[in-house]
Amino acid sequence: MPTFAQLLKDTVNKQNQLNTLKALGCFICQACVVPVRMSNFFKEMIDNDIVGDLVAILASVASQVTALHLTAV
């Protein structure tokens, strides 16, 4: 999880951010199948402030919506 948080904060390389969001989405979808067993995964997401990073990406919409914003949604 710390790696995901670091990659989401990498604003220089948008392609890395986009790929990180896609991978994170796959992990979250798989974790939602059995949420009780994956409670550590969700706890690590909260501890590493992944939700805050997603909110920051969505808040960065200025004049146009990019693929990064669409993937974050």
C-alpha cells in the first residue's frame, strides 16, 4: 500500500498515476468480494490516505477532465 500512495502522489508522470489507479481499482474490486477477510487491506488504504489522494486528484480538475480524473471516479 505505501507504494500505491507514493505512485498516486507522483504528479510528474501522469501515465504512472493512471496505471496505479487502474491497478488499485482491480485490487479494490477483488477485496470487495470478501470484505471481512480483507479488512487489513482497507485499513492500510485508510492509514496511507489513499482516499485523500483520490480526492486530491478529483479536486485538480481545472478546465478539462482527463483520463486520470475519469479513472479516479
